[in-house]
Amino acid sequence: MRTRNLFIAVAIISVFAFKPTKNWFSEKHTTYTFFYTSADQKNKKEYVGVLDNGVKFVKTFFDEPFKKEFTVYVHPDRRSLDTTWQRDFKMPEFRSECWMVASGMATKLDIISPVTWDKESCEHKYSEKIKTQELINHELFHVFHGQLNASPDFSDVDNIDWFVEGLAAYASGQCDSLRMAQVKKALDENKVPTTLDKFWTGKLKYGLSGSVVKYIDVTYGRKKLRSLLGFNKKQQILKELSCSEEELLMKWKEFMLK
Ligand SMILES: [Zn+2]
């Protein structure tokens, strides 16, 4: 009997020892449900403020509300985010790069708690408040885009990275004058990729992809830009713009250098 009790006691201790310690709390807000752990109890109010600003910003940009409600998960550390991405993207071995801190798709936004970025990220700093707001805006544009796209989680897309990321980078405000100047310099030096498929690669990816979407927005107008959000294939986007990829890139170059 004693042995059996000891066995049960060890079993119970083991269960507690290996049980994930994270307990998610949730709070319902207009447009989204906010999930967080006890580690972020003290940051909750501030994060909700940034999210609310972002939701308003996206709605104003397209003059249209989000089509559906979504969830926001604030992860206490990178391990928690990686576990979620491994499950969501069905990639059990996936390990995120140190610059990755968030993702957005039709149903949800995942983010590592910004107060931990100094420790958990090699590129982002929580103290840079404007950049933090822009990053959250960026993910919210992905959510808005996913809710209208033929592939809501962007898993079934054909060469539209430049458009998905370019839209989020441009519309969020991340394509600042420094990034635009870097693209102009690369154009002057003939160091720009020759196909859109390569625009979301390398150090200039934000400026390259974002400036193409800026060109579309300025030239064709916001309504036309909005009409492209449903497409998950590059050819559909080009068809809607009535131009070939070569023409688009040529006109984008003129736009950037004028
Ligand atoms: Zn993105």
C-alpha cells in the first residue's frame, strides 16, 4: 500500500513538474480577443492601447472595418511563440530567427511580449515606441489582408510575398525616408532584383516590396489597391493592374527616381 501511495505521489508530482506552466487569460475587446499570461498582467493595458491604435489605423487606411473578429496572443517568450508556429505551420522542427517577433493571418496575431524584445530579439527594441506601433500595425494589416484573401493564412499563395509584405510594410508606415533612400541608391547602382519574386529577400526587402505597393497606391489609387487583396497569385494581381511584370517594374523605377 505504501509503495502504491508513493507511486501515486511521484506520478502526481511528475504531472505537475511537466505540465506547461502557462495559463492563458483572455479579455474580450472590440474586434479582437486578447490572450496573455500572468507575465504580462502588468503590460496588458499598454498592449491593448497599442493594438487599439493599430486597429483604428488599419480601418482608416482602407476606410473599412475588419471583416471578422480575431485573436491576439502575447507570448511570454520565444519558446512559446515557436511552439505555436510549429503547430500552426505544421513544422515540428521550426525554430524562429532572432529577428522574428510576430505574425498575422486572418484569424489571429501572435507576438512575443514586446517588453522582452531586448532579450528575445536581435533586431527590435521595445523602447522604440513608434517602431513598435508600426510593427503591430504591420501584423494587423496581415490580419485584414488574410480576412479578404483566397488563402486566409497565406499558406496557398503563388509568388505574392512582395505584395503581402509590401502592403504591410508600406501601409504600416515602416517604409520611412531612410528605407526609400536605400532603394533609390540601389537603383542608381543597378543592384535591384529583376523579378518581383526576389523583392522580399535581402536587406532591402521592406523598402523594395513596400515601395512597389506605394507605387500601386499612388498611381492606381486606394480603391484599386484594396481590390487586389483577394488574390493569392501574382498573375491575378498583374492582370487586375493591366500590365506585365516588366512594365510594372519599369514604371516603379521611374516613380522611385523622379
Ligand atoms: Zn509581415
